[in-house]
Amino acid sequence: MDISKGLPAIQSHRDLHIWITENQKMVPVPEGAYGNFFEEHCYVVLHVPQSPTATQGASSDLHYWVGKEAGAEAQGAAATFVQRLQEERGALTVLHREAQAHESDCFRSYFRPGIIYRKGGLPSDLKHVETNMFNIQRLLHIRGRKHVSATEVELSWNSFNKGDIFLLDLGKMMIQWNGPKTSISEKARGLALTYSLRDRERGGRAQIGVVDDEVKAPDLMQIMESVLGRRVGSLHAATPNKDISQLQKANIRLYHVYEKGKDLVVLELATPPLTQDLLQEEDFYILDQGGFKIYVWQGRMSSLQERKAAFSRAAGFIQAKGYPTYTNVEVVNDGAESAAFKQLFQIWSEKRSRNRQLGRVDKPTHVKRDVVKLHSQPELAAQLRMVDDGSGKVEVWCMQDLRRQPVDPKLHGQLCAGNCYLVLYTYQRLGRGQYILYLWQGHQATADEIKALNSNAEELDAMYRGALVQEHVTMGSEPPHFLAIFQGQLVVFQERAGHHGREQSAPTTRLFHVQGSDSYSTKTVEVPARASSLDSNDIFLLVIAGVCYLWFGKGCNGDQREMARVAVTVISKKNEETVLEGQEPPHFWEALGGRAPYPSNKRLPEEVPSIQPRLFECSSQMGCLVLAEVVFFSQEDLGPYDVMLLDTWQEIFLWLGGATGAWKEAVAWGQEYLKAHPAGRSLATPIVLVKQGHEPPTFTGWFFTWDPYKWTPDLSHKEVVEGSPGTALPISEIRAEVNSFRLSRWPGNGRAGAMSLQALKGSQDSSGNELMRGPKLGGTSSFLSSTSTSINGALPREQLMHQAAEDLPEGVDPARREFYLSDSDFQDIFGKSKEEFYSMATWRQRQEKKQLGFF
């Protein structure tokens, strides 16, 4: 629509809206074409979270995308449209400037399984996605780890290299060629994009061939050579990735930007650790994240002129610093900051951001009242960090001589700072046993003992066939559930443990600090026996020659007193005496070396950081950790070849896909993530190792929905390559079609030719032949498709809905039975067209099919 005629109405039922420039106008892109971007255009993408509990809160994200061949007119039209759209949306909008092939993780997260970059521009008469056009030849270069992109390249062997994936799209046939240096995860993600293209652009009616080894796939190589000619010479080497490591991202600087007369002043204000109070609501700031990304923060009292100049000021800053012009820019308003921005600061409080609605679950105050709901409310379990009330089975081992030695159940809650312990907790969930193995590390433990702790944990995990959730816990940073399993009787002594319990050379005078007020938060820790260790807000136990004195500070409450009396039974079996602050006998102070000042002011309640969870894919490049964030994440983002890091601020989860081989590196990656974090995170933050299929509710509760039965045996990349039974189109027929195809060349003006634009053409050509599922054509290649030629025309809904696989009509693929509905029946049952349905994420398709009786 012409921006001079007002802004479009935003459809409330959709969370993503996209517009494309066309003759200085912005026109909406049909949903079926989402993820396709023409390089001569600019696009505007608006994301409006529909769920009140979305992980990113309630703010909208507005992206201004610039194609690498976009002209000044297109950029100007898009910029004006963005400005007006922002004014309509209000302050709760985060602005992003995106450049082709250098988009932010937030932008890339919208388009699963990947983004398609198309050559040239889009003629104005081509509006919609064509799902039945087979008269096409193109070559797509597929790259990326978690965020995949495919770029149209020249139809030539010169476009290939050893380290990437290439898709030769011939309409009825799609051949995925995997470079010899590509990983199994890259191959699987490339295949997911290939399937998506087939379903969206061919309506599922195309054969897919996969070449993993050219020697073992002669038939597919014949087809490729009939299009590309014979390859002369060797392939190019793999193009090195230019991913930014976490250490580079940790190099941040905050600048204050203001006008002084006619000059614009950019003053460096601070380096890490940054604090929120540096940002003043009447000012304007630029935060430089190592040249990787530029944030612009606008105070709520900053002027309208400053707000309109946000992108231009960022561009000037980028130019002055000598950064690439494609450097990503994010503009955030006071009170509508993104999770990525807030985590660059040491601590972030929402008290200064009252107008922003996060839509997250607040941490409950009364834990006792809520633990009964943990099994039915995983989101509560995640917030409380409790899988249950701690009443399950507990086994404890102490590391002695680098081996694990079982601990007498009577001594389970007695840990020593000079040792390491394994604590195995067993509980029931969903009708089967679940396990958490805590790896507790004392402050005084040696490096050899820590190494032995990890190796013994591996042995236990092997005994339980990989079913253990492993949580690495450092003394002083124990999670609530670890405390709960000891029911308030956890006591940490300063000495080392011997073979028969604690060493006997313990001092006769000892002081213990009782921390917490219930069995879900209480632990008792030995501290230096001196007066300065005391605190008026707490309770301390002073042991003098076996007699225990309970010292109650003036600020303690009844719950604290109750838990202190539980701790006394662990520390001393002899007499106990109660001492109130201010009424201490002389020998009390003598035992502590005399009176000394100690904290006496009332302690303010500790503020829980209002941080939203973030999910990242982990990989390593040149020995450094590289992360790719998945924004607005779901269970669908967890793949069998992935190592994913979920940061909930109080814990770091490392999720390991069932087919990954990097589980040994996972904990080290978690530690590296904490060390490199610009907010100066505690290295004692618990790190939890979770394997696919064994996720605890403390992990799944951070996801909007979770299907515990999701990990069903879908076709893996290996199974696709090995093929499946059936009858494929003869090679001779495919080669004949290729030879008779007259390839349209790119016109001189750079606009996309007719053949390249069929995917967005609005005609309805339903005459394409449906292809059958085929066998492998060579050792490591296959042809697959989704429908069968034995079915001609549509079938009645009664023959397809709520039917067992063996009761379906002959030739119907049980996994895609909905495809055999007529277009009208499909629209009536699903409430959308087939084109719209197959453009949805696979998990959403599966969910709708289950609900409607097509699964």
C-alpha cells in the first residue's frame, strides 16, 4: 500500500507481518512467501507476540531489512514506512536494522527452517507463492548452523565448494549435494530446508535426491552433469566461517550521545561491568558490543528529534569506528528493552520499567504452599527450581582416593569443604523413574578430586544408560532442590572428610551460620569463629567444648529459629543453650576472640533479577565458543544433533541432542559462557546437563508448550540418504526433461527472469504430475516424495479422518493423509489452505493433525 494513504491494519491473529517495497510503496507479502527475500528490495518485518507468556515479553520487534542491491528509493520508502509504523505502535517496540546475509539472530529466528535469498527484483504482477510450478532450474547455496540460509548462485560447478551444501532444483526433482567437509548436523538442517521448499513451492509433489558420496550416487551425478556439465578440476576449499566468538561479544562499551551547540558529542561512559543506573531517562546512549552489534538506548524523556535520528546516529557511529556498513543496529526504548540488551548489564530491575508488561510468572513467595503443584505445573517447577518437594530417594558418595565411597545415610547431610560429593536423587514422573545427579564441589577440593568427580559421574551415568540429569554445584551456590532433599539438615564443615567421616582434629570452638527459613532454603555453613562473622538478621550456632549455643539475632524470625533447632541436632548431640543478641555471657565473646563490629542493619529482601530465559546453539570455532541465539524459542528448536544452552540466569542448562557427540565439551562450554559474559556472571552458577528425552520439569517449564512424547522416530538424515521402497521416475525420463528444458537467462537489467520467479507467481497451474516415493538410486542417494500416483483426485474426508493406517485407501501415505483432501474440504476442516498449512512449522502441522484426526 502507498504509505501516503495511512498504515495497514494489523491482523490480531497473526504474530508476523511482512511488507516489501514496490515502486516506492510498501505492499504486504503473502504468508506463503515468508522467508523469501529479493536482493533488489527492502522489507519491513513486524513481530507482535500473541501469547502473554511469550519468553520475550510483550514488546514488538520491527525490522528494516535492506537487500544488497536495493536502491536509494526502496530504502527511503521502507525507512519512512518504519518510522510511521513505529509511531503507531508506540514505545513498546524494538527497532532493528538488518542487512542481507548479516541479519540478527532475532530476525533469523522467525524463518524456520531457513531464509531464501533470491536474485534480482520482484515484478509487480507476481504476487503469490506458486505451489505447482515445475518448469524451473536453479542452484541454491545452503549455509548456516542453527539459522540456515540459501542463496541463488550461478548454475555452474564453479559455485560449489567442499564445505557447504548445494541444492540443484529442477522442478520435479531436487538434488541436495553435500560437500565432503560438511557435518551431519549441517546435512540434516539442509535437508529440512529442502523438504520445506518442496512442500511450500511444489505442494509436496517433487522427488528429493541426496548425494553424500558422488562415487556411490552415479544416477544423481548423471542428472547434475546434464545440467552443470562435467566438472573440470577439483572443488574449491571450504569457505571459512566468520562467526563472532563469545569473547569478542563480551567487549562492550557504553557511550553518552548529546548535542553541544551544533556539534554531536559521543562520550565514552563505561566498560563492563555495566550497571543500569548509568542510563538516565532524559538521555540518549549507544552501546557498542565489540563492533558485532550496536544498541541505541532512548530514555523515555529524550526528545522526539533524538528518537527520529536514532538510525542515522548509529550509522554515523559505525562509520566513525570503521565498522562494516552491514553492522546490525538495535534501537530500544526505556522500558521496552530486549532480553539481549538487559543481559549486558550486571543486574537489571524492572522497577524503572513499570510500563513494560513481561508476561512472565513471578517467583512465588510461599514455597511450602506451592510444591504440591510442581508435577502439574512445570512452569512453576522451573521458577522455583524444584522438580518436587525433595521426598524422593537419596544416595550420597564422597570422593576418597579419587574413587567414590558410599556415605552412611545417617551422615547424608554432612558435607566437607575439602571434598567432592555425588548425590543421586530418584523421583517418579509420568509413571517412570527420573534421576538427578548432583556433582557437589567443595571450595577446598583439589583439581584431581574435581577431575575424579566428573569421571565417576560418567560411570554412574553409563550404569543408568544416560538417563541422569547432571547438575554441577559449587559450595555456597546450592540450588533450592539440593537443599530440599536434606530437609534442613545440610551442614557444611570446613575440614576434609576421612575414610570414616570427618577428620578428628577439628577445633574445639566452632561457629556455624544458619541460612534460610524453611527446609527448601536452609543450609548451615561453618564460618570463621570470630565476632565479625555474626549478623543481626540471622542465627548462629557457637560450639564450645561440645556445648552448642544458639545465638538469635534481633532480626531473625520464628521460621529461622525452627530450622536452627533442626541444624543443632546435626552439629552437637550435647547440651544446647539459647543466647539472645545483646544478652551474651562473657565466655561467649571470649570464645570468639572478643567483641568486634558486625552487620546489624536490617537486611533488605534480595531482588530476584527479572531476566528472561535465552536459548543458544553451541559450537566451537578455532577452540572458541560460538553461540547462535534462537529467539521466541520452542521445543521444535531442539534437534538431535544440537548442543543447546538455556540461560535462565540462576542456572545454565546444556541440552544434548540424542545424536550429538559433543557431550564432553558441554560443561566446558557452559563455564566458558559464564567467564565471557559481559555482565560479570558468577562462575559458581549451577550448570545442568540434560539429555534428549530425559528433560526435568525445571527445564521444560521454560518452554511455552512441551510434548514429552515428541521424540518419535522421524526420518533421520541417514534414513533419507539410504532411501525407501517404491518406484521412482526413470533416470532417462528425468534426463530427457532436463535436456528439453530451455533455461531462461538473467535479463540485462538484473530483474529476475520468468523461471526464477515462479515461486512467487500468482497463477494456478495444477497440472503438475504427482511423483511417487522412490528407492535409492545409488549407494548414498535416494528419491523421496510425499504422495503417490496411485491416488487420482481427492478422497472423501470420512476415508481419511480418524482411520488406522491399515484402514486407509490403497496408496495413501498415512503420514500425509490430509493431503488427499479436496481443497474445499481441507479449507473447511483446517481453516486454511494447503499452501498455508505446509508453510507452518512441522510441529504445528503435527499438532493440528492430531487434534483433527489426521495423525
